[in-house]
Amino acid sequence: MSSEVWQFAGMLVFFVIALVLWLRIVYLPGRTLERWQDQRGRVRKEPHRPGDSPSWGRNF
């Protein structure tokens, strides 16, 4: 019985580690890029007002 408990615990730990790695490597960078692209799209669509600095000079 103890062997099955350790196997289950090991499998559970494996899935948790896989989930954390997937979040850090795949999901979160994709969301960050998505938000960055959304922000860039809004900035480009804004009309240019006289006296504003050029868009390449803004800090994002």
C-alpha cells in the first residue's frame, strides 16, 4: 500500500512541476506579448497632436 501512495504522490508532484513550467515558459510569455501588442495597437491608432514627442521616443 505504501508503494501506491508514493507512486501517486510522485505523479502528483510531476504534474504540478509540469504545470508550473508550462505557465512560466508558454502561457505567461504569450499573455505578456499579447498585452504588449494590444498596447502598441492603441498607441499607433491615437491621432498625433502637435507638441507630442514622436512615438519612438515614448517609454512603454
